[in-house]
Amino acid sequence: MLILVFVLFSGCLSTPVVRENAQGALHSHYEYSVGWSPGQGCYERVTGYVYNAGNTSFNAVQLNLNLVNTGTGTIRDSKAIFVGPMGAGETRTYETTLDGECTREYRVDFSFVK
């Protein structure tokens, strides 16, 4: 019975939030939602893609993701994702998780480093 409860309540617990972010020619479309698993507890699962809408290549692109508590503005967790070089018109996908607490509300803030 306990296993059945874990299976039923694992996975997504919220409606996904979809965002678009741009800094110059670099754009990212991403989605995040709350998930839960017995081993990890509550987390935000972030999936998306980065695309270079410009005519210039970038040697090294990195995404910085912050899980921010909407009530206090404090950062609960952060991840840096190295995307690598991106040519003009190129698209890359990414996926990660950010550690949260089940009793808090969060948003995902995003920035590029190039």
C-alpha cells in the first residue's frame, strides 16, 4: 500500500509555468513545474531550449538558473548549465532540477553568461 502511495504522488504536482527570456541575440524558452519523489522530495523541474537568433556566433554560452522564494525573494537553489559554443541560428535543449521545499512558492529566474 505504501508503495502505491509513493507511485501515485511522485512526479508533477503543479501546472507548468512557461517563460521566454532574451538577452540580445540569445533567447531561451523554458518551462518549470513542481515535482516530488521519495528520494528527492520537492523540486522544480526545468526544461527548455536556447537559440541564437542573431548572425553572430558565441564561443561559450552558460545559463544561470535561480529558484527564488516568491515570499522572501531569497534564492533557495541555483544551477549553472554550460551550453557551449552556439552558431548563428543554432538551437540547444536543456533540462535540470532545482531543490525546493514543499511548503513554499517559487519562481525560476534566468540569465545568460556569454
